[in-house]
Amino acid sequence: MSSTRRLSERLERSPIIVAPGAHDAITAKLAVRSGFETLYVSGSGVSTALTGLPDVGLITLSEVAKTTHYISEAVPGVPLIVDADTGHGNVLNVMRCVRELERAGAAAIQIEDQEFPKRCGHLDGKTLVPVEEMAGKVKAAVEARTDPDFKIIARTDAKAIEGLDRAIERANRYLEAGADIIFIEALQSEEEFRAAGKAVDAPLLANMTEFGKTPYYTAAQFEDWGYKIVIFPVSALRIANQVIVDFFETLRKTGTQEAFVPKMLTRQKLYEIIDYTRYETYQERFVPKQ
């Protein structure tokens, strides 16, 4: 079954889809080994991990597509929800974006209604494009896809700028334009999540990021409020980077990694995850030792 069909079927089931962020292929493998069936490829995560740059529209479509390709090859058949920022340009760029990411292995892409350069959804100072412009991008995205199961997620950042009512109006306008899933960013209370869940008749996505405007809620709570997907976009990246910081500080002070060895994946475990022995077998089959 294709990853796009899998995502469609999961959206039709009752349990909420919990999609952790996977910024690279090894993180995706680890998430799938832990039992997750859908992953989120965050623009912020890719920008940070791949280029060391902030999430302000600096990464290119080619970089996102290549990362998506690596991840889809690492976890074949696993639906990937890919953050496409503003669609990387105007409606023509959006159409190319859809085609490139569909070919790269995405099952869904998310486009947002911020002006370029965009900002992280939980920061202040965001600006929006006119609703008609974003609706046009949604229509272009729908027309560009070749797989009818490929999902178009429309994100609006209007709540922080225009208020919840206007965000809901925008969400419904994008739904009319053909969006399959709606994402209202940076809601701040149970009441706001419940209100959006009642006012928008579509599968809804919630963003459970850290250090943002949204309090910490569980997947079960989001499900109770009518949401079908909850993403944890950069949690794994933040945790991994903090551990790396701790290790580097210890290594600099002590000159040894010994204190961190119990916290490491063993060589054997890592080789198991990346299926090292399979590649050794290929080598032996095709180039036998003399």
C-alpha cells in the first residue's frame, strides 16, 4: 500500500495520528522502531539540522525534497507530512513544490499563509498574505498533485494577528479552495482548540511544540477536542542537541567520553538499526572473497 493511501486510511480511523518530527533518516528509523506510523518533516528541523540556519525561509525546495527523499527511502511506506513553508514562492512555485515533494515520497504537504520570509509560528511579528492569495495557492496545489490521496494541509497563522474568528474564517476559505486538512497555528487554550474543532468541518492538525504559545496537552486531549493529527515537530532534535551539548562540555573538561558510554547506542545496536549486515551480505554475494 502506498504511503498516501495509508495516510488516507488512518485519517478515516478514530484514533488520533501522533506524528513526531524526523529531521533526518536515522531519526525517522528510530521513530518507526518505537512504533510511530506517521512522521512529520519540519521545515525548522531540516533548516536547523541540515544548514544550521533559523526557520526564516532560508532552506530551498531542493533541500527539503532531498531530505524527504532520504527519509522516505529509510522508512518506505511510512506516511511523511512535509512542511513546505509558504510553498516556496507564488502559485507556480507551489505547483512545482507539490510535484517535487510528491516524487520525493511525501504523503502530504503543509503550506501556510504567511508572507515571505516566514517566521516560526509561535513567534511574534508575523505577517499574512491576503486570503485570496492563499486560497489560490491551495487550488494550485490541489491541481498539481497526481495522486488523489496526496493531502494538502493549509495552515493559517491568523490567530496571532487577526484573532481566532478570522483564523477560522480563513481556515474555512482554504477548505473551500480544496484543502484536505486544516492547521490553525499557535492556539493558546483548550477553549480555542475546542472552538476551532467545532467551527471547521475538516480533519484538523494541532502543533504540540515546546517553548511556544500552546500549553502542553496530550494526544488524547486533542483527540477529544476533534483533532485528527498532532505533530511534535522538533522535540527529538531539541533533545538530541541538548545531549550533544552536555557531551561536548564533558569531553572538553575531562578529555574522555567514558561517562557518556552508557548513554550511547552500542555499535551492535546502531548496526542493527541501519541493517549493516544486509549490505555486508550484498558485498559477499556480488564480490565474493577469493
